[in-house]
Amino acid sequence: MPTKDPALWAAFMVWLHDNWPSIYGFFLAVGIAWLRITHLGGKGQRRVIEASLCGLLTIAFSNGMEFFFGIPRELSGFVGGWIGWYGVDRLREWSLAKLKQDMKEKAE
């Protein structure tokens, strides 16, 4: 039975230790987004989708934030909280505005 294998548990604990900042950021983003949508009167499917998207965006961002932005991975909790509070819709609007601004600057 694999659950009684101490090597498996040891490998899982090492993986959990190595990835804890991203896991914490994920759950923080999901929780904050869920509460924000609930507070604004959202229900059911909107809460689930928004919270899931915020959590997945946090995972995606936390995997590249050190490489692209020089932000240490230990700040994944802060990033997750920020993404959960800011929300997917406003994050998308901000990203599109930034891309349009960058494209204008390159065209000039």
C-alpha cells in the first residue's frame, strides 16, 4: 500500500516544503476572491469561477515572477492576496491598457 511507504511521504513533504509559497499564494487568492465576490453580492458560479481564476493566475505568476520581475518566490502570498483582491476583470483591463501603451511607444 503506497500510503504506508515512508519514502513517499518524505518525498511529498519535501515537495510541499519547496512549493509552499505558491500553494499559500493560491489559497490566499482563492479565499480573498471568494469573500470579495460574496461581499459584492455574487453567488454560485461567479464565485467559483472568479476564485479559481485568481488562484490559477497566482500559480502562473508565482512561477515566473522571480525570473521576469526579480520578485522572490517567498512573496507569492502577497501576490496571491493582491490578485484575489484586485480581481480577474480589473487585472485584465490593466494588462490590456499596459499592452496598448507599450505598443504605442514601440510604434513611435
